[in-house]
Amino acid sequence: MRKFLVLVVAVFAFLPLTACGDSGGGAPAVTVQVANMSYSPASVTIEKGQTVEWIFDDNGLPHDVVEDTGAFESELLTEGSFTHTFTEAGTFSYHCTPHPMMVGTVVVEG
Ligand SMILES: [Cu+2]
């Protein structure tokens, strides 16, 4: 009985960690800053089902996040954020419409 209690306590102690690591559909797994005319980091790697959040903060300069083949697309934004949940593995390249030199990549591992 005592062993059982210890096990229960151990399981509950790890629950918050588990919830943190598995961010499918919930909190973003990674954030990308859209500032200084660039995406930072320009390349991120996530697991299938995880969410990426782009945070726009470039002193009023409007940017967007447009996947090269149209898989996802944000509005032009000067502030706030855009999130996308990746349900398929693959490499997704994106760019900024007004600034085509701004490019980034999301690698989604299966
Ligand atoms: Cu831009």
C-alpha cells in the first residue's frame, strides 16, 4: 500500500512536466519573433501536431507569414501574433509578402 502511494505521488509530480512537453493543440511549442526585418529564429523544428506562434513587433512595420505553397498564411500585422498548428510532417518554407528577402522554415518531424 505504501508503495502504491509513492507511485501515485510520483505520477502526479510528473504530470505538469508531461503537460508542458506535449503542446499539441494547446500552447505553442516554439515562438518566432518577427522583428528587425527578419524571423528569429529563421528555422525551427517541431513535432507533428505542435503549434508555432509568430510574434509581430517591428516598430509598426507590417509583416506577414505566408507559406510558399499556400499551406498557411497570416494577415499583414504590425503587432499581435499568428499561430499555426502543423498536422503533417514536412519542411515548410515561408516568406513575408512585402519583404521577399524575409524567409523562414518550419521543419515538422513525424
Ligand atoms: Cu516583412
